[in-house]
Amino acid sequence: MRTVIRRTAVAVTAASLALLVTACGSDKPDAKKEAPAGDKGAQSSAPAAKALSTAELEKLLVEQADVPDYTVKADAKAKPVAAAGSAKADKAACQPFADAIGGTIATPAGQAVRMAVLTPKDSGKKQSPEEKALAGLNALKSPATRVLLGSYEGDGASEALNTVKNSGAECMSGFTVTQDGETTKITAATPMTLAAGEEATSWSFTMDMGGGDEAKFNLGLMRQGNTLASFYTFSLGGSVEELPIKVIDAQEKKLA
């Protein structure tokens, strides 16, 4: 994967993904969760609550028991999420996308992150050494979702979500993102449909991998109160077509 995309994986390494071959779980794919008429966008009229700290957000993140079809990992060695503006889009209108892919949109008061990796269908089975080795390679291709919670003062969570939601028109034909001197070319940004939380938006991105190859990854954002949940899903082995609905549903319940 290109540097700017690779860095957003936070703690997803070959070693951590390979642990999936011994995990228990199902391979049932997530189904798309569609709203009756587009993304959810109703804003709450209730007074904004006090922003949560990182420690408070950690307690609200999805855990293993919440999504049994996934292996949920909180890696103490994970690097901090990139600050807003760390990855630069070539089009100013697309900067919110670059920030959301990197992790941080605007300036949250607190942030907490976790990884949820879809458990391969052959996990839990008795395997020969050769089968285990193959399963380890297959585990690297499992869709991995970075779940990131950010808490904002005032209307900051809604404003952050809407900067991404409203960036689409100028960016659907593609844009580039540069981080640490390396540039990643996004050839298309396509809206997806997500109904979650008090308001939500979601996008699929097509990335130029070079040599004529492309890969897809996606991003879902959900606001509940003044907390913004971000779901960035990718695969080290190819494209991801569907949103991680089971993860999104579980996180929504914990924030409700």
C-alpha cells in the first residue's frame, strides 16, 4: 500500500493480522445498511454535552464481545493518529477527505482508536502446518477497520462530519494526497449510503496502485451527540466493497 494509506492502518501489521488464524468467528459478509432517502442528516436540538476525554472515549469503543465476527485489537504500540493537515490534498476542497482518511478531522478534545479485523472463515479449524501458513496469508487479506472516536466541543462533531459530506462534488473525479513526501492518487470518490447515529455519511475511494492496478477502500462517519465515529476500512490484499455494518451497528449502540 502507498505510504499515506499505509500509515492510516495505525497498528495493523502482518503479525497482528496473522493472529486471526486462531480466532473464532464467522465469515458472513456485512450487508449494506441503506437509509430510506440518502444519508442520515437530522441534527439534535438538545444542548451540546461536554466533550469527552480520551480516557472516557476508550470505554465507549467497540470491544471483542461486541463484534464476535471480528478480532478486535487495541495495540499499546500504536502510533498516535495523524493530526489534521498531516496529509495534504492537491485540491483544497478535498482536504477534509485527506484528514478523514488520515484520522483527524478539525480539532477534537479527545480521541481513541481500535482495530477490528474480519475473522477469516477457516479460523478455529484444526489445521496442518501448511494450512496454517496459508491461513496466515489469507488473514492479511481480511478487511480491517480502524474505529476512531473523537469528541468535540459545541457543534464541532457535526461541523467535522459535514466538511467531509460536502466535499464530494469537486473530488468525485479524483485527487491526490501527499504525506511524508510520497503521493497517493485517488482516482474516484463515490458516495455510499449509511444510516447510523444522528447523522452519517460514507464514501468509497478508488486508489491507483500503479501498473494499471486499482484498489478500493471506504470511509464511514457517524455522529452521536458531540462524538464523531470514523470507520476506515481497507485490505492489505485488495479491494473492500462493503461498509463494516456490524462494527458500525455495535459502535452505534455503545454511543447511544
